[in-house]
Amino acid sequence: MTESTNGSPTSSLASPPIELTFNQPLEVRRAAIRTAALGIAFSTLYLFTFILFGYRAPRVGATDEEVIAFYSDPTDRRLLIVIGLYLVPFTGIAFIWFIVALRMWVTASAPRENVLFSNVQLVSGIIFTTLLFVAGASMSVTAATVEFADGPVDPLLARQFPQYGSMILLVFGMRMAAMFVLATSNIGRTTGILPNWFAMMSFVMALGMLLSLSLSPWLVIAFPAWILGCCFILLDLARKIPRDLVVPGPAQATEQLSAGPASRL
């Protein structure tokens, strides 16, 4: 025991500060649910958009007459405009929100994340979104020209623009998606916030997307499928965090401070 300046005895051991970190699990839970919801929204829009486009757009081997007949039909033409000028932009917007929510979840779960891979994750996600917009515009430019400018249908250009959009997405877009998967998986593995089996599987998938020479439309499904898998893991993690965690407010903190160390025994 020691005496204070006014002569009253005080403890030589100062009371330990109160650490109000009980809200951290709740923050992780909210961030995981928010990230999963946005990831599912993006994956659903992405798959619906490009499956619908592949189903409705003219085939690569279509004749000139079939191409002209397709773009001359107002229903088919306007559906292509809706896909390229409305669904694709909203898909990209959903992915931007997913990127931000994912980074917030990583920060809440593991504040000491790898700065290098964190920046690679952000940049690759932004570039992927840009390429997604370019692909959507390319796939709908012919339909928009015929609809809004009453231009003639050139079968050669009507084939080239969708192919150009497919090349943008399947070659460049999938490479950026592979870098996003690689960076996210490495962050999840090194911080321990993703299961090792999922991280290892993600590495293999990312390398396959990065080195693949295939132009198969099925390659487009790999990235949203990975995001869906990641979202289900996040929902499972959120489910294991209890909801009834009490976050002490100012009154509770004052009461604990006045009670001293004995109240925390």
C-alpha cells in the first residue's frame, strides 16, 4: 500500500483498464452476413445475366439471315439492351459493394492483414468490374444502335461485337478474377479466417483460371461459384457467433470503474 498526495491509502497496483472489445464478435458477425448477402446478390445477377445472354443471343455460326432476323425482332433486340445496359451495370455495382464489404469483414476479423495482397485484391476487383462493363457494352451495342439510331444491321459487326465482349470477359476478365481469388485466398489462409481446405482449393482454381487457354462460356461460371462458396462459409461462421453478446455502455463502464478490480473477480 502507498499513500496518495492527500494522505489516503491507495493500492500500489493500478486497476487494469476496461477493454470494451466485446463488440468485436458482433462486428465480425454483421460484416460476415453483409458480405455474404452482397456476394450472393452479385453471383445471382452475374449468372442470370450471362446465362440469359448466351441463351438469347445469336449463335456464333448463325447465318446472315438469322442475325438480321434476330436484331430486327423488337423483343429479342430489347432484351439484349436490357441485359447489356441494365443488368450488367447493376451486376458490377453489386460486385463493388461486395469488395468493400469483404474488406471490412477481413479488417474486423484480422486487423493485421497482408497489405500487398490486400491492395492486389482491391485493384484486381476494380479492373474486373471495368472489364465487365466493357463486355456488357460490347454485347449490346448492335442492338442499341438498331433500337435508338434506327441503323441497319451489319451481320459482320453483329457477330464481332459479341465476340469481342466474350473475349474481354473470358480472357482478361477471368485473369483479373483469378488474381482476386488468389489474393483473397492468401489473406484468408495467412490470417486463419478461411478454412485451409477452401484456401487450397481456391489456389488451384485461381491457377486454372489464370493459365487456361479455353474460351468456353462455362469458364464464366467458375468465379461466381467460388464467391457463392465463400459466402456460405461466411454465413456458417456468422451462425457460430452468439447473438446475445452484451456490449457495455457508458453507464456500465462507469459502474465497473467505480467498483474496482474486485468486481471483475
